[in-house]
Amino acid sequence: MDIKKLQTLVIDALEDVKAQEIKVYDTAHLTSLFDRIAIASGTSNRQTKALAASVRDKVKENGGHIISVEGETTGEWVLVDLGDMIVHIMQPAIRAYYRLEEIWGDKEIKLGAAKRISKRTASEPEEEEKPKRARKVGEVEVTHTMQATQTTLDDEPKKTRKPRATTAKAVADAVAKPARKPAVRKTAAATEGAPAPRKTTAKAPAGARVKVAATKTATASAKQAATKRATTTKRKTAE
């Protein structure tokens, strides 16, 4: 049995019976007798025996080999030998006294990482045997043939639309027509701000006579002048 799968089975078996402080260490670099060592604690003799039985049964059910189980008589320290892995199930006082972690605890394996690696390794052969399934996009099933067709269509060059050609007559008409000047709208504000137009008087034409009525002062002056001329004429005649 693969060592990664074996360590996962041991951890699951210990967790099923509520083992405490489960630790797994890699010992391949320290000894050639086994590759992994697991240490777990049980609160009583009954629990340590139940933990050892759970590990034994779990490994057997999955095709593993059990070499030996030691310490079930007292239940203070039960050892399960699985060949490539050794499981120590101890009561807290015995575990604190012998301190196996200081001897074998050079490379600790995280429990979550151990389970993930084992599950991934076990699922790889099954994934290879499964036929490739078609992807489903929404409610439409996309097969490999459809994907190949879509790829072929994407590779084809897209046709570009040519601009519409203009005739010579249309060009001539456009040149002949003058451009319209934009209409200028007079706004009320512009009208109010503009200066008032000047009033112009009609000019008399050159060379024409214009009759102007005489004023009263001019008429009186003319009469006085006429009277003086008449008086002067009479005096000269009398002399």
C-alpha cells in the first residue's frame, strides 16, 4: 500500500474514535525500518484499546497488512505495527514521560496536507480512466466537434466591407452647389444693446430757391428804414 494512502487511513481511524494530539512524522531519513510514525493520546485504557482496534480494522478493510499489535493488555501504551508505519497510542502521562516527539519529530507532516496528497494520488488513476466529457455552457452541450468547428471559423479571415463608390455626377453636383450661409438670428439682447438710428433731414437740391417767411422783427426794421429814406428825400426836395 502507498505510504501516503496508509497515513491517511491511520489519521481517519484515530479521528473516528476522538484521539487527541495526533502527530505524524517522516522518519525515512532517520531509519530504514519504517517511513512514518504516528503518535496519538487516549484519555483511558478503554479509549487507547478502541483507537488501536480502529486503526487495525481500517487498514485491513482497505487491503493493508498488520504485522503486530502490542500493549493491549494494560492499555497504557498500545503499539500498532503496519510495516512502513508505526502507530503509538499512549495515555497523556506516559506520552509526557517518554517524549517520543523529541526522538522522531524532526519532520512533522501536517494532517491537512497529508490528506490532500493522499486523495489526489488516489483520484489520479480514476480520472485517467474516465472518458472526456463535453463541457456544458448554460443549457447547450458543447462537444469536441463543435469546438473544432468554432476554431476553424475563428481562423478564417473576415471579409471587409468596401466603401460605397460615388458617381461622377454626384461629385459634380456637390461641387456646383454653393454652400449655404448659416442664418443669423437677431436676439432680443442684441437689439436692445444696439444704438438708435440717426434721423436724417432731406437736403434741398443745389441751385433751387427756398422761400423763407420773414419774422416780425425783420418787418419792423424794414418799415423804419423806408420811413427814414422818405423823410430824407422830402428834406432834400424842400431845400
